[in-house]
Amino acid sequence: MIIHFDQLEFGLNDVRQEVDYSGMPLFNEFHFKEPVSLNLRIQKEKNEIYIRGSAAVLVESVCDRCLRSCDRQLSGELMVTLKRLPVVTDVRSEPETDEIVYISEEEKKIELNEIVHESLLLSLPMKFVCKEDCRGICPHCGNDLNVRQCQCVHIENPADERWQALNNI
């Protein structure tokens, strides 16, 4: 998504747009199932532009427990401040933080794809599961325990005998 500065009015601007990232994977095995829905509130001042909003999308991946394909809605927050600097200032010499991006006054637009992508990456769960109570697969026979219970005899690994003294405490 590209924001053209000259198309923004001074003050608050509400921008709602859908952006198709279908050709770009989110992260390894995560894939976009639909366009990303962006809801942005952009405030344009003389030398600064504040962008706040959210990005939401349905992604497809594989459940970490049962290995079945499943979909999940992701939602990420966007917060970035663009500071426009005079042309004589070397933009690369300014310290750049996660929330402040320094750009030259000559710049007429900014590409938000990387910021949106990063926001969605940060919203990914540590474990991607099809449902909270997913039982996964049997480690012995490989049966999907959500579909049917297997007949494997599960023998718990006995505790290391060196730790038995702790049971007496």
C-alpha cells in the first residue's frame, strides 16, 4: 500500500483499504487467504505524519498439534510516525526507531507494505492450533486423536532414579 502525501489533507484522514498480498507468504508456512483489510487514521501536520490503525486478514497454515490445514484470523496494530527532514539533512544519519521513520521533504509517498507485514508477523501466535482443545496426533502410531482414539499402550517414561529423593520432600 502506498500513501501519497499530497493526496492527504492537513489534519485527520481516515483510510480504509484492502490490499492483496496473496503472492507473498506471511512467514514460512503461513499464507494469506484473502486481502488484508487496513483501517488507518492518518494525521498530517507540517513536518510530521502520524499513522495509526489496524490490519486484519485470514491466514492458512498447518496445526502444530494435528498437522491439519486450518485458517485463523490475525489482527495487528500499526503505529508509525513519519518525520520529514530538510533536503540538506542526511536522512541516513538520523536515528531510526521502530515507531519513527525519517524521510526527506522531497519524498512524495511512502510504501507501507513492510510495516503492515511486520505488524501481522508480530500478531502470529507462538503455537498455531486448529482449536484450543486439539488433541494432536499419537506419537506412536500417528493417528489423529481428534478423529478417533488409538489403541496404543502409552507407557509413561519413568522418572530418572537420581531424582527420587525429591519425592520424599
